[in-house]
Amino acid sequence: MEDTLLMIPGPTTVPKRVLDAMAQPIVNHRGPVYGEILEETTAMMSEVFQTDNKSYLLTGSGTSAMEAAIANIVEKGDKVINVVSGKFGQRLQQLTEVFGGESIEIAVPWGQAADPEEIKRVLDENDDVKALTMIHNESSTAVVNPIQEVGKIMKDYDALFVVDTVSSLAGDNVKVDEYGLDICLTGSQKCIAAPPGMAAITINDDAWKVIDSVDSPTYYLDLKAMRKSGDKSPSQTPYTPNVSMTYAMREALSMVLEEGLDARIKRHHIGAEATREAAKTLGLDLFAREGDYSNTLTAINMPEGVTDNQLRGTMRNKYQIELAGGQDHLKGNIFRIGHMGTTGLHELAMTFACLEMTLKEFGFEFESGAGVAALEDIYLKNL
Amino acid sequence: MEDTLLMIPGPTTVPKRVLDAMAQPIVNHRGPVYGEILEETTAMMSEVFQTDNKSYLLTGSGTSAMEAAIANIVEKGDKVINVVSGKFGQRLQQLTEVFGGESIEIAVPWGQAADPEEIKRVLDENDDVKALTMIHNESSTAVVNPIQEVGKIMKDYDALFVVDTVSSLAGDNVKVDEYGLDICLTGSQKCIAAPPGMAAITINDDAWKVIDSVDSPTYYLDLKAMRKSGDKSPSQTPYTPNVSMTYAMREALSMVLEEGLDARIKRHHIGAEATREAAKTLGLDLFAREGDYSNTLTAINMPEGVTDNQLRGTMRNKYQIELAGGQDHLKGNIFRIGHMGTTGLHELAMTFACLEMTLKEFGFEFESGAGVAALEDIYLKNL
């Protein structure tokens, strides 16, 4: 294998088609050629978000879109409910506070999904909240939060529903209009399988009304400026966009739509189930609570008898496979396998073969090939 | 010619070497391989800034670095002197105000460079200013501002000297330490000749002291977070960086250093002189005041008898050469030729040949080839 296999929850392996598209010569970002590419790409973005809203591309990480979502709606003293079930939920809370908001935290134990009933209760207690923020797929804990159920609840409240789908869009069900997501954002380097460095956001009319009423200390991530430039003909961005990443996103989104959004999501679900079954077959424990499992990555408790450095170091140095560690207090306690983007059966088979060999090296006992066999079973059942 | 020739002031044509580097497979942004690439790239960045400071890469446009420079030092009510001699000077002023600063504007007529004596006078009148901001190379007017002279003056004052070198670094003299630039920032897509989408910033100890004393409403562009991540081993970025653009920057900066920074700057100076002489030979008037000319782009008054649409449209549609128009109130009144990055003799020769043909088409009279001949003279004198 020439290149290291990325089995982390983003960036994922980027298909050669996308890398080649990215390497095309640069065009004038203020000219009609770029304008057409931008319009085509943002239209595909809206299709993947399953929304009639316009979408906007940001030259920045997923975090830049998280900041755009918060900074443009939160003013000093505004109450915001932040559902915090992991590191990225915390980030939306931190952003709320950085921009002067008063955070009402719904703390969910790491490894569990938020409870819609608890959210309803907190909404009832706080009828003056401006927004509720939620991470759809909490990649720090490999848990999926129930955005559809919460979206239904939110329809009875005035607050905006702000949802981060950085590590789920195009890999799990995200129906912006049907679920009632007022602001939804994502990143390029997860299930869309483009390189990192671009983010996307879509905003409905209710959210625009709030944004139009807010005067935020934000400039680079000013959504009103993005809307104004996007409405120009040809469509533009307020500041020089990453032209190469726009090519990459256009190609990656084309691949998503060629595969078919539903087929791609189903493929992610199968990969997730196969990963869980393979891990369990090897005697490993999943970190997330049963039923709350992410469909785009899996977190596995670090088994006793091997350290994070030993396990992931061996996978990296001996087998050229990158796994992710735990973040913050989970560092050393879990490892995470990303199965997003174009990653599927073949990559998981390699990964589990090498994971089995790594575990054997550190004295674990199981029948060789058992994990891979469990993978095969799930795929055979589903294909 | 297969691809359109970019003669705009950024993005510039990106060398194939850089595009190919960018298209390499993605690595784990939290692993040692990326850490090494990041450290190597930021070290080259500091070399090009001519500073012993550390430098930081931002996944964003040049404007993201402008915001980082302002947002991290300005608090509500802080006085900041903004030298405004064009659109980008205005942008630093807008950013100052967005982050609650009180702007003291030194308004310089568009097309002229700032006067160091005037700056000294305003500094003397305002002994409580926190910073002075200046665009080194104002690409909206094709004027270069005297950062070296102003840097000398600033040494007698406590205020930070914040300089934007987005369109000058690696194409004109920028010696961060020698000139006393406390914060200096740039972009990827100008004289460095990488694609757009990455920015860089370098910060000296005086500036860090101010940054450490400020609690800004900034998160994605938080410089303290960048310093903390950069100090890790391996070096990291706080949020997922554009890995591909890091490759591109590494390759583009390698090309800058292989050519030699002084040689590259001299090449830009020659290209600028050649462009001015060629334009004047064709009877065209330069927009900028004599002596204030930029070394990386040239602004030319739109001659009577042809419209912006006719001139630039013909250059684009008939000859596949992109020129830039004027911005804001200069729209339609000037056109701009970028001669930055790897753009030099060959590209300018093509451009002036086609510009001559375009002008002839609209009835202008001059000896065919006269502009190109003027170019040749300047290059022959200098090579």
C-alpha cells in the first residue's frame, strides 16, 4: 500500500477524481466561469442538505461554519440552549459564550444521545431562548443525536434550531426542510470526501429574519455579506474563495449525487453496523450507549492490556493505518474508527485484518479472521 | 493557449509543481507527518517574512488574517489609527469598528501613498492609540505604502504597527523584523503563487503582550489558540487545517526560496517597470501618482473611447486574458494588470500584444508592437 489509509473521522481518503479536479488551473474568482461553478456547487450542496434554501460555501474549517452559525444570531445576553454531549457540542456552547450569549446547557453524558423529552422540558422552562444548538453526529463520542425528533418538538417553539452536521451530512439522514433545521452546517472532509478547508451552511427564512436583526462583531464570517455576494450575477463570495476547493467540492458532491444520496447513506449505515459487529466479535466494547451509535464512525473502549500508543502506534507504523484517539478526558480511553466518505468494505477489511494482528501482538486471544468474518457477514446480508 | 491567462492581482497562475503538490493524498492532520509539514511550511513562511517570529497558517482568505490581526488586539473603545488609501485600508478600518475600536482615519487620496510625516503628526496628537494599521501594497489603487519609513517612526511610539502584505510579500521588500512590523499578514494567492484559501500571520513579542491582555469575541481566528496548538509536538492547528493547501504552500514557498527572495523581488520590480513603460508607450495613463507605484500590479486609467466591458471583455473573450477592473468608485475608470507570482516577461508580452490588438480594434492609434518593444527594452536593460 503506497499511502497511509485514513480511518479517522475526517479528513477521509479523497478520491483521485476529486484530487485531480482540485489541481485544475485557477480561474478568476470574480469572473463568469467561477460564478457558474459556484452556483452549480452550492445548488448541489442544497440538494445534499435536502433543502430549498440557498447554501453558501465558506473558505474555512467546519469550525468557521460553526462560528458563522452562532456569531450571526447571538447578541449579548441572548439565551441559547446548548445540547452538550461531547467536544463539538461544547464548541457550540463556547461560541455562544464568546459572542455574549447566555448558555443554558443540557449536559448529556459523553457516549449517550440527547433525550428529546429533556429538551422539551428545558424549552418549556425557558420560553425566551433564541436558539437551540445540537451536534447531529458527535464525532468525539461516536453518537448520533435525534435531530428529527427534536426538529418536531422545535416546531412548537420560536427558537431557532441550529444543527451541526459536519460529520454526518451525506453519510446519515439529514433532511433540512423536512426536519425543520433553521441553520444547518457541514464540512468538506467528512462524508462528502473532499479535502478539509471548506465548510457549507444553509439558512432558512426564519433564521434570516434573526440574522437581519443582529449586528454581530463578525466580518469574515458575516452571513449577510455572503448572501449579498451570492445574489450577484455571476454569483460570488465576499472575499477571495478557495477556488481549488470549490472544484474539489463540485467533484465530490457530483460523486455523492451519482451514487445517490440514499444509497450513500445506506452504505454508511452498513459500514457502521459491520464495524460494530467486527469489534464485538474480537471482544472489544463499544463506547457509545447501545442504540445511540453513530453511522459514520465508531468509538471503541481501549481494551485492558494495551495502551493507546501501542495500539494506534502499531496500526500507524507497522500497518500504515491511521485510527483516531480519544479527545479530552477520553484520551487514551477510546480509539475511533471513521467509516465515512468513500470508505467501505475494502478499507474496513484491511483495517480489521491489521487490528486483529495488532491485538494478537499484544497478547489478545481470538480466532484470527473473526473480525473480518463478522464484517463479511454484515456486508453479505446487505448487498 | 489552453487555459485563460490570469493577469489579475491574485489569484495568479499557479505553477503545475504547486498544483501537483496540492493533489497529493491527505494525511492525518493530528499526526506526526502533517506536524512536520506544518513546521517546515511555517518556518519557510517566517523566512519569507524575514522574521525570527513564528508564523501561523490560517485556513481562510487574506481577509481572515486581516480579521485575526484586528480582532485579537482591539477591544471596545480602543483607539486605532487606520491609514486608508484604498479598499483594503478601508477593510482594516471596518474591522477595527466591527470589533469595537474607535478608528482615527488617515484618509489618503486613492492613487497616492501615505505620507509618513502626516502619520507622525497624527501619532503625536493621539498618544493613547493602541495600533496603527496600514496596507503595504494597496491593490485597489496599485500603490505601495512606505512601511519602512513608517516603521522607523513607529519605534518612538507604543502603538503596534499592523501591516497587511497580502499582495506584496515575496514580490516586494517586506522585512518584518528590520522594519519593526509587530503584526504582519499575507495571503497564499498573490506573489507566493499558491491557490487562494490560506493566509499567514506573524506576531512579535510586543504584539503577543497585547493579544494576551485582550479577551476578544473571536474563536475560529483566535491567535492564542493558534499559538497553543502550534507549540504542540507535533505542531498542530486548533481546527482542521486545509491539508492540501499546506502542501501547496510548502511547494510554493520552496519555489520562492529556490528562486531567492531578493531575486524574486527584483523580478517583480522589473515586471512593474516594464508594464508601466509599455502602457505609457501606448499612450495610456497610469492611475497611481508617480513614485507611489506598486511593484506587483499596475492600474491604468480607462482611455476615452472604450468601455471597461469592451476592453476587458475583448481581452477575456477574444484573447483569453483576464484583467482586473476597478473597485468601488473606480469601477469602469481603471483597469489593473497583475504582475505577481511567477508572472513575468512571457505573460506580459502576451498581454501587451493582445492589449495592443484590443485597443486597435477600438480605434486607438499607435505603432503596432510599440508596447511590447518597451517591455523588451526594460527587460534587456535588467537581465
